[in-house]
Amino acid sequence: MKKIAVISGKGGTGKTIVTGGLADRINAKMIICDADADASNLDLILKPEIIRRIPHAGLKIAEIDQDKCIGCGECYEFCRFDSVIDRKDGTYLIDNLKCEGCGVCGLVCPAECIELNDNICGEVFIANSPYGTVVYSELKAGAGATGLLVHEIKKYALEEVTDETLMLIDGPPGIGCPLQSTMSGTDYALIVTEPSQSGLHDLKRLVQVLEKLPVEIFACINKADLNPGITREIRDYLNESEVPMLGEIPFDKTVIESVRSGIPVTKINSPASDAVKNICINLSEKIL
């Protein structure tokens, strides 16, 4: 099975819109993952029907056994994340949103009344869609450790594989832990960038990271006609970096209508739709 991740150096470049178009147009039986775990929204376009829910336990969090607590306050003094609440009555509580699960409170507790326990902070969903099986997630407010969650999403996706030949991953923005987890074991990366100063800057950072990994890199420019000068700079940079450009998508207000309607952009007739279709053709010629 070949694996391709659609990624971006920054948020808001349109990678989920491109991913939705790929899911609609690429002629291959695929399994689809939404690895943008901090802001999962591919399901708004693909409209999958959930068939299975799996609880996700992120970082462990501390819990104080009030029956054993002697009220010494050592946990309060040593917690660098300010997650221990002094109730001013000789008792202490853990703020679950602030606790990072480091375990220092348990180490310094003379009464040994603090344990680290699993924290169910979200769910992974296995779902059916007209485009293939979709695996995505939802986190509770304040939850983190999305690199671990991305790993689980991909693991559950592989468990669902029957005769699929392609894994299509809607990846996270940036170059942090979620990206590293997304790219682990992935064969191809399609970068979606935009003609802005931050878009060009973050594109360069992303390419520098990907060049250290055993992946083949492609790129496309969204809203390419909004800033012709920076678009030229992006083209020049991609050419110098030997990153093949698969296409340019014009700014198109009908894209907003497709998102509002919850359908892939390739389902409508518009310049942006035609551009995404061409990108799908060019990508298919490269990887299938």
C-alpha cells in the first residue's frame, strides 16, 4: 500500500480542500485518515457514517487520594505547571487541564497518595464514506499529545485495510510532532502552500524537514493569483529545491460554497475545481 500525506507549512492554506478533491477524483481504492488531530474537519467534506468509536487516552494525569492525603502541600510547591489547586482548607486537587503527567507530585509526596492514571481525552472514529473508509478523531478541550493520537489514527486505519492500495492522509500544519508522526512510514508528501510571506517562509521550513526523510515531495499553490510576486518566488524556490509542482489553484469564491455544502470542491464546476482535478491527474501519474 502506498501512503501519501497532504501537508502544509502553516494552517489555512487549503490542504483539507485539496485532500477532499483527491479523495473524490483519484482512481484507486483507498483508506482515508484525518491526521490534523488538533482541528480535524475532513469529515465535514466527506460526510462519513461512524461505525465504531474508540476511546483515546492521551498523557496520564495525576490524581490525589484524598483519604491518604496529609495536606503537606509538597505537590503544590513542586508542580511547575501550576496544576495543583490549594483549596485553603488543607486539601489539594489536580487541575486536569493543566496537568502534564510529569509525575513530580507523586515523587515528592511523603504520603504516597498520588497516582498517574489514564486520561480519556478524545475518541477515534472508524467510518464509512462514498470515498472509502475514513479514520478521524475528536479531542476534548485542552487535550494535547496529538503526535500520539496521529500514530493511533494510522494504526487503526491499517487494521481496517482489506484490498485498498492507497492511504490518503490529511496531515497537520507546521513541522512539529504531529507532522513527524504523520510522515512516519509515508511514501509521498503533497505540500499545499499559498502566496504570502508566512506561506513562503513555512514552505521552506517544511521542505527542509522533508528532505531529511525518505519521502518523495510534490507541491501545489492555492490562491496562486492573489499575489503574483510571491507566487513567482515560490515557483523559483520549488524549482531550486527540485520539488515538482503539480499545479496552481486560483482564488475562487465558489470553493466557499462547496465547503458550506459539505462536498468536495471537485463536485462543482469552477476554475478552482478544474485546477484541483488537474492536480489529481498529475499526482496519479506520479504515484499510481
